[in-house]
Amino acid sequence: MGGTAGAATSGTAGKSADQILAAAKKAEVAARGVHVVGTIAEGSDTIKFVVDVNHAGNGQGTFTEVGQSLKIKKLGSRVYVYADKAFWTKNGGAAVARQIGNRWVTTSSSGQFQSLAQFFDISRMTTGLLPTGGGRPVKGATVTVGGQKVVPLRTTTKGSTTKGSTTTGSTTSTQSTTLYVAATGTPYVVKATATNGDESGTITFGHYGEPVVVKAPSKTLNLSQLSAGTTTTTTATTATTG
């Protein structure tokens, strides 16, 4: 992993949990880009993703759920999505699927695909994963992840309360997140794990500092106008970090 100017470069394992977290936040802000691989499970549903993200909030990658894959690019306030006919038929209907055909569609990053667009925010993907609500990080003993020595920072808070039956009563879930921060070199988050009730996730991070170039597809259809029976073609744009 490449270093980044301005980030702490030594002695991470000897710092307090709060100091390590602060250093990790500083490092993530300075990073030009990062490669992210993750799996998130909620009940019987599982989402897998592989994305490349830059500090400007732009990125691209693939998401897979229930055997269906989506290619997604985020560029500024726009999201570009490519999926097969089966996906669009299931989520938009046969008419929409026919209109889209073998093309990319575009929509606002705050629109229909907002939940996926947030995966292109580096801060949300790393230190932003820590739960809010009072829990402070607790430092664990140095361990090895993927051949690299890391320091675990675990934060635990109480989650939502679910009402049970008259015999089982109410239950309160516990939200727990662990960030594994590089023990030497720049204090990047190398891995994150999280649980909250029946939700769980594991995310790994690598190739920090490498530039991420995102280019919009040359021709796209406006998703919001498809439902109205009209289409608009947009022109391509490129975003890069160097």
C-alpha cells in the first residue's frame, strides 16, 4: 500500500484507541483512492461488491445480489447503472427492459440507487462504519490480517429494540464494529467487520493512494424519463485523481 503525505507513518500500535482512530481518519481523507471488496448479509439476503473509490466520492464497481449483477459508476451527482434484461424486467417491468436493452442508464446519486451510491464515499466505508450513539473504540492486541500486522479498534453500542411475543419479550440488538488499522506505516484501515442484529458485513481495503479514473458511458438513458415513456441521451464525462 502506498504512503500518503501528511498521514502518520510510525508508532500506530503504541497509540491509544482514540489517537489511532484520529490518525486513520486523517489518512483516509488524504488517500487518492482505495480498492474495496465486501460482503454484507441481512437475514437470507447477501450483497457482494467490488469497487474502486477516490477521495472526491467518484468510483466504479460491481454489486451482486441473488445471482444478479449490476455495474455501477458514480461521477459527481450522477450514477450510471448497467444490468441485464432480467434485472430490469424484475425491477422496472418488461416495457422498461425493452427500452433499455443493452445500454447504461443514468440517474441522480440521491435517487433510486442512493443506497449503492453511498458505497463510493471513502469516509462511510472506513472510519464512518463505526456506530454512533456513545460507544468509544477499544484497542485490541495486534493481530495479522492478510499478512499485515494491524491494530483492532472495536466499538459496541446498543441497537434497536424489537418487540417479541408475550413469552419471549422484547430484545435489544447489539451493534458491534471492528476496524483493523495498519500497525506500521500509514494508518490505513485494512479491514472492517460489523454486526447488528441479523445484519453482518466484512469489508477489506487495499491499493490505497492509487488514482481512480471514472469515465461516464458515452451514451446513456435517463432512468427517470423511462417510466414516462421518453428517453434522453447524455454525454460522457471523466473524473480522475492524480
